[in-house]
Amino acid sequence: MANPYRSYLAIGESIDKKNYIIVTFFLHSEGQPFDRTAGGVAAESSVGTWTDVNLQGKTLWDKLHGKVFEADEKTGSVKIAYPLELFEPGNIPQLLSSIAGNIFGLLEISALRILDIDFPETFIKSFPGPFFGIEGIRKITGISNRPLIGSIIKPKLGLSHVEHMNAALDVFEAGVDLVKDDENLTSQSYNSFYNRVDEGTSQMKRSGFLGKGSEKIYAYNITASYDEMLKRAEYVVAKNGNCLMIDILTSGFAAVCGIRNKNFGKIIHAHRAMHAAFTRSKQYGISMLVIAKLARLSGVDSLHTGTIVGKMEGGKEEVLAIDNFLRGEWYGLKTVLPTASGGLHPGHVPDLVRLLGKDVLCNFGGGIHGHPDGSKAGAVAVVQAFDRGVRMHSSDGGGIWSNISTISFTTLLFVPFAGTPIIVTFFSLPNFCSSPRLTGRSKSWTVFLGEILH
């Protein structure tokens, strides 16, 4: 019996991208010809199976089968075009059940990874996308000329709702723009969600941190069953909170879309907890770029994407590709604020600004709350580091940061100072002497001082 998988090969065929979702895979075949295995991926992720079936007439097959139009055994790259009619508009779970479903369990596959997905305009516009986006978040905070500064309360678990929110207030008072729950803080016995919202909104109102045009943002983690998520979101709305945090992968895209489709008018901050279980391997799984595209479709306003310089995996090329996509035009959908979070401290600020630019949220956990003089002092150190970066950017009418490739940074040096460790970052600034705004300059060098946080 002839194997039907090869009938899904359409190598070199011209594809009308308006009518297809195009998925780029990395594929390695075990014990079978590469092109046959590529055809098997197309078949099993569209309308086919391992044998011919009686009910599948040629008309149906012609209309709905996935087409392998590129396949390179040397690089492992395979591109499959899926007719739009295979997919329900506005339904990410159904999409993933097709293109990321049973194919990952095929015996003949030894490596399979979804590298990218290109969606046509009609499919993209079946989703509402972000409610606020970068511009909306900046309007809420009143901040337009620098990265947003965020903090995660540490320890992540164990504090009472009062202790937790007192720490949040400390860093807000020091100048931090956003504070968030950690990914595994939801509603434990010692810190219930509803008590935390009550305490947080009341403290922020008393301190003047909730108000149009210059608000601080607190991201309350509503992650739970969908019914409970909905209840928690409604409670934040009732208490005039301004941000809902969701662990989007553990909750599922259906839950995220469900919350977004309620149009609560609140920022949705997306944590990517669990992503590395299927994004980290270069041989198997789904790339973080694909997750970012699905998150933008589902309607989040900010998304964790990587730091390049912190403790989490994710190289420069990968993180910048994700961030640039989230900040770029996409058939009219609003943008998403990339979030750098994980192992950051003030000494990373020059690199964060140099690598990630202005439109980013930079989150500091231990890098604030590990300060020997307390959370407020840690937040002050971070805020001062960004303030120095902004002043550097604005000096000489447009800034030394505008030609950032000419600035080189040395290795960080740790030295004692008045009993407190500090970090010294040297960076070379050609023609720097003309800048009157910066202190501590010596010919073409300046010294940036900031407290090192353990």
C-alpha cells in the first residue's frame, strides 16, 4: 500500500499568504526519508493520517490539506502552508491542537520545533489584541521618555498581605513605576488574593498612587481556574485596581482570551512561567517568538521576554527579535510592552538601556529587595541608575545614547565603600568631554556609581 504522506509535498509551489497560515518547523527524521516525514507532519496536522480513508474525497483534500512548499534536509527547515479554512477564527487552542498537536508524538520524528508562524491579516483581525499597548501604559503612568521600572516583591512567598503591600509602597515611594505579584503567588492562606487587593488599593489610594495621568501600577496575579480568574478580575475592577497579571501558559490561552474579551479596561501583564519547558530546547518544542505572537493575539499588554544580561536563558538575537516584533506594526493590533525580568540589579542598567532601548519594562526582584539597607534603598539605587541613563541620553541635545554602538562597557568592578559594597561600571564615550551634564568624567571616560544589590 502506498504511503499517502508524500502527496502533501508541494515543493516550490507559490503560496498566496493571504489565504494560508505558514508554519516554519525545524525537523529531523529518524529512519525515514526526510521529505516523507515532512509530508507526514503536514498530513497529521491538517486533514491526513497514515492511510487513505474513504470519506476524504479529492475536493475536500484539495481544499484543506497542508502543503510542504519548502524542505531542506541539510538545515532541517520545513515550511508548511495551512489553508485558513482549517482554523476557527479567534481560537488559539484549536490552532495549537492542529499545528502543535499529535505531530510531536510521531515515532519517526527525532526533533521537531516550531520556529515561527506567519498569520494572514484576516486571522490576526479575528482577535482584539492588546487593550492598551505601550502607548496606553505610558499614558496611565505619565512616563514617556525612559524605560518603565518594575519590581517583584521578594521573598515571592511567605509574606502576609500587609507585609507584602508595605514593601510595594516602599518601592513606589522610591520611584518604581510598577510592582507585580510573583508567578506563584495567587491566594495562599497567609496572603489571600482578596486581602492583598484590599490592602494594595487602599494603600495606593491613600498615597496618591492611583489617579489619572500619573498612576503607579500594581499587577495582581489572578491565575486560577477560569471561573475564579473571572471572579478575581472583577474584584480588581471593583476596587479600582489597574492591572491583572496572568501566568498565560499555565492558565492557557483560552483563559487569557476570555479575560481579554471581557473588556475590563485593565492592563493585562503576562508572565511566561513554564515557557522554558518547551521553548528552551533548540531541537524540540516551540520558540518564544511564537509564544509572543500568540500572546499578542490573545490581548496581553506586557509580556516577559528575556533580559539578555540577567539570570534567565535567552540570547541577544532571540530576545531582540521578540521585542522588536512586540513593538512593531502588526495589521493594526496594538503593541505589547516587552518585560525584562530575572536576576537584574543596578549594574545591569547601562546594558539594559543599550540593548533594549526605551520601550521596555525592567523588573528588579532581588536586585531591589536584597539591598542591605532595605527595599526602599534598593529601589532608590535602581531609579538613580535609570535617571543617570536618561540624563546621558538627553545630554548634548540628543544624546550620546543615540550612537550607542560607539559606547563600550568594561567588566564590573566590586570595591568596598563606607562598609557597603558598590559596583563601578566604566564605559568609554568618544568625544565625551564636551558634555557638561555628567560628573566624574576624565577625558573620554566616565564612572557610573550605583550600589550593588545581593
